[in-house]
Amino acid sequence: MTSQQPSTMSDQSANTSPEAVIVAKDVHKWYASNKFHVLRGVSLTVNKGEVVVVMGPSGSGKSTFIRTFNALEDYQKGTITIDGIELSHDLKNIDAIRREVGMVFQQFNLFPHLSVLQNVTLAPIWVRRKKKAEAEAIAMQLLEKVGILEQAKKFPGQLSGGQQQRVAIARALAMQPKIMLFDEPTSALDPEMVREVLDTMRSLAKEGMTMVCVTHEVGFAREVADRVVLMADGLLVEEATPKEFFNNPQHERSKQFLSQIL
Amino acid sequence: MTSLSSPPGDLAPPPEMRDTPLNWIKNNLFTPWYNGLITVVIALILGYFFYTFLTWSFTEAKWDVIPRNIQLFNVGRYPRSQYWRLWVLLGLICTLSGLSWGAIARNVAKLYSRNILIGIGCAVVVCLLFPVPLPNRLLLVGMTGLVVGFSWVGQQAGRKNPKFGIWVSSTWLLLFFIALWLIGGGLFLRPVSSNEWQGLMLTVLTAVVSIVICFPLGVLLALGRRSPLPIFKGLSIAYIELVRGVPLITLLFMGQVMIPLFLPDGMRPDRVIRAIVGLTLFSAAYLAENVRGGLQAVPRGQAEAASALGLSTPLVVILIVLPQALKAVIPAIVGQFISLFQDTTLLAIVGLVELLGISNSVLANPQFLGRFSEVYLYNGLLFWVFCYAMSASSRWVEKKVNTEH
Ligand SMILES: Nc1ncnc2c1ncn2[C@@H]1O[C@H](COP(=O)(O)OP(=O)(O)OP(=O)(O)O)[C@@H](O)[C@H]1O
Ligand SMILES: [Mg+2]
């Protein structure tokens, strides 16, 4: 498995089209604390405007993998190029890349001591050096877009989980990123709030945002994803269109995984 | 949403929860019977102490030792001709306090609520009863007036100009240097040697200066202790653990005796400065541990989310991690400030004449021999007032920064 799968993957990523905004080649990572080989040669190319859904069993390394895209995790072997900038192992171009990549977390991670509006304007003001009024105008537009304009003056602790996650999306969008990463954005939500967040992500995808989503929402993947990849034991074992992936999975691991979640 | 799940409309209102005072006493103090017994025993003991204290303070105690030495208690042997400088300083502090209060409460509709008015009334009464000459009492009332008047000004200014808060905070910093100038002189003012800075004034001065310096120092040490750079980490740990292993009084003696050893000949920093250095270095180590606790309480996801937005590490710490960390440990930090304030009494042992020092020299006066109880009670009362004010404001700040609900 180790020898076969990555090679087919890297074949795809080798023909780097000019549109490719994420190119990961043969990425290896070991966790320093326990020498755990968590990524074992992962390759993936994401083109501009594409929506890629990453699925896989718990502990397979999905979070670790997408967190390498904005250097929240380092890696030891391979290359990752984001929008033409190589993310070197020593994390030199970190700032340039983080400005282009937005991230939404499972636990929202809103800043509880700042109001919703301050959460959204913080990075534009401090990183993009925007004027406060300008940043607020943009923030209000984004909050309207995700449907929580009325809550702008509230604090995160006063919002429901679904509202918080939508604020988190607005916060990431405020930096006008080229790529959005979602790490199980709906896993911490009550079922009735999942939809409002997925709707927001869906409309984002329609606008042409490049997105990499770790999620187990099959409906979302079927409808929105251009490609679904399955990760298991630190490897991408299958990469296919949602239709093929859900109706006719090729690999044993995929079948096994789908039988568990479907 | 559906009518099925909605509660029936004729739900009874909750039963009357209010108690009459008598009922409350009965329910809380006398049920069951052994609680009643405990209540009675404790009430008797308290009553006995209270009665003894009252009889003592009205029959035996000779309180005149306080008013007759009030200047000494307040400012010690600070030259009388220069008292006006201290009044000016007090006036500035009151003005700025008023402005700050107003600026903080700029969104409060009614600045002078009933409770606040009662508080102002109490302050005026205390000023009028304070055992100093009548003109000084009136001056004190005037100081209260300054606070109240300028709080209104501050509120108006705060509403008009959003930058007003920053302006006020930087003025506090400026006032710090003005205060040192007013007290110590130099630059057009007659110099007053620090040997003549005494009494309550010295207590408050050393405490405030130490608090102001030890806070940033403690925060830096806490951050250093969590730094990924081994050199910062090692130095911070070494410092914190060394200082926490030594009693304050040892540090104070070392400050008085040893600091001059390390400095070039002839350079002998002022005694007050040496004392402040000792207090500051000591408190910073404890403060660092408190702050570290707060840092640990901030989830890792906070820093990750901030870095993912592109904020640089210093900005992540200053804008995201520290505010949350400090907020979580306000009570511990203020507790540290309170004990620092009380620790200033140790300065009496190394020969500084702060409140306790001046009290001892009052007691050494043959005229007032043996008035220990009166003098120490007065000391205790003053300390209690200051410390209670600190812990009350800490609770207020805590409520103010609570954004959970
Ligand atoms: N900081 C760390 N140090 C050591 N091992 C880690 C660390 N973080 C994660 N791991 C291990 O790496 C593996 C992959 O973790 P990761 O969080 O990427 O999985 P995941 O696919 O996102 O799983 P889940 O669906 O549960 O989120 C797990 O086995 C985990 O125990
Ligand atoms: Mg995960």
C-alpha cells in the first residue's frame, strides 16, 4: 500500500497546472514528542476554486495534514507550496502564507474577550493594517453574509454554537484569504445548527472559494465537493469524485470507512 | 416550536420566594435544633468580645494619641512648610481618579446612582470627622468634590472622544513622575531627602511603586518561563525559584546591605529605592507564578486561531493570550498586591519610617507610653481600608471584564 498509493497521487500532482493553489508532495511528519509517524508521504493538489473534502477514520492524520497548509504543524520531508510560495520546513514564509489561508476550527476558537465585531476586525486591523472604520465596514458586510449582523456587538459566549461557527467563518474571510481550511467545522454542533453552518460553506463554495474541508457530512460532500479524498493511517488511500467515492469506492479502506458512516 | 411541545398556558406562577426577616432567621439559623444551639453559642461569644471591646474603647482607651499625632501618622517628619505639595499631589490624584471613573462609566446612564450617592455621603462624613485641623477637613471634603466633579467631566469627555481613555491612562503614568517630583523636590522645588518621606505616605508610595513595577516584571517572567528559548526559560525559572525560596525580610536586608556592594564606589542608591527594589523583586516572582497559572488556563486553540489569522507571535501574546490569562487570575494578582501592601510593614525593620515605623516612634514618646492598642488598632484600620478597597475594586473589575454572559 505504502509504495503504490502515493505514487498514483504524485502522478496527479506532478502535472502542476498553473491553477494549482495547494501542492503537497510526499509530505512526511513525525510528532516530536512520541516519534509518531503521523503523515507517511501524502500528496495532494488542489486547484483554484476547487472544493476538496477529506474524510477518514479518527486518528488518521486529517487534522495534522490540513494544519500543515498554514504551518500550524511543521513537517519533516516533502514539499508544500501554497499559491506559489513554498512553505519551507523552517517555516520562513509563514506570515505570507497565513495571510492567504483562512482556517475554521472544530471548537470555533473565537476570542471570548472580544466582541463579535472585534473578533472579525482584529486581523484586518493588526495584520493588513486597515483603518478601523474600513475594517468594520467589511466586517459588517461579512456578518450580514453569514447571517449574524444583529449579533455584532455581542460576545462569543452569548451566541449559540452555530452562530459562533459562522462568526469564525466571517473572521477568517475578513482577511480575504485565497484558500479556506475547515477542520470538522460542524462536529461540535448540535444537529439543528449543522445546517446553518453548512449553508454558509455552500454559498462560499458557490462564490468560487478554494476550500479544503475535513468533514463527515456526506450530504455536503456529495453536493459541494469536487473531489473526496480518504485518509487512513497517514496516507491518502483514495481520491475520487463524490459520486464515484460514495457509490463505487475502490479501496478496501474506503469501503470499510463508508460502511461505518453511511 | 410546535404546539405539541409547548408548555400548558396555565402554569402556576412560582410560589412566593421572598422571606420575612423573621422567617429567614428561623429557617437559616435555627433549623434544625442543633443549628440553633450553634447560633446561640456563637452569638454569645461574639457579643462578649464586642461588649468588652466597646467598654474598653469608651472607658479605658485614650484615643487622643491618634489626633495629636495625626500629622506624624500621615506624613511623618515631612517638612511642614512643604505640606502644600502633598495637597497638590492629592488633588491631582483625586482629579485623575474622577476622570478615570467617569471614563470607565461613560456608558452608564446614571453616574450618581443611589448607592454611589450614599458612598459619597459617607466619604464626606469621614472627611469631616478625620482628626485633622478644621481647614484640612474642609480641604479633604474638597478632594471628594474633585473626584465627584471630575467624574462627570470624564463621563462627558469619554462619550465625546473614544481616545479619552488612553489619554487618561497615559496621564496616570505622567502623574507617577510628577508625584515623585512633588514629594522629593528638585527642579524649582526645595529637595526633601527621602529620610523625611515617612508615615502613611511612605507606605502608600512604596506599595504603589512596587506594584506598578512588579506587575510588568511578573508578566515578563511568566512569559519567559513558558518561552521556547532555553535561555529565557532557564533564567526565568532560576529567578522565580531562587526568590521564592528566600523570606522577604532577608531580601530586604540584602537590598539594604548588598546592593551597594554590587555598585561602583560612591554609588549608593537611596534607602527608599533599595526597599522598593527588594519588595518589587520579591513580589514579581510570586506574581509570575500567578500569571503562569492564567496562561495555562488559556486553551491552545486561542493562540492557534490567532496565528492562523496571520498575527505575529508578540501580537498573539499581547492581544489574545495575555488578556485572557490575566482576566482568569485577577483575584490572585490582586491578592498578591494586597500582601505586597501589607509587607511594606517589614520596612520598619530595616529602618524605614513607614506607618508602622512612625507608630513605633510615637509609642516611644514618653507622653504616649503604653498606648499600643490604640495605635495598632488605628494602623489596622488604615490597612484594612486600603486592602478592602483593593479587593473591592478587584471584584468590580472582574465583573466588568466578564464577557461570558
Ligand atoms: N501533538 C501530538 N503529539 C503526538 N501525537 C499526536 C499529536 N497530535 C496528534 N497526534 C496523533 O496523531 C494522530 C493523528 O491525529 P489527527 O488529529 O491529525 O487525527 P484526525 O484524523 O484529525 O482525527 P480526528 O478525526 O479524531 O480529528 C493521532 O493518532 C494522534 O494521536
Ligand atoms: Mg481532527
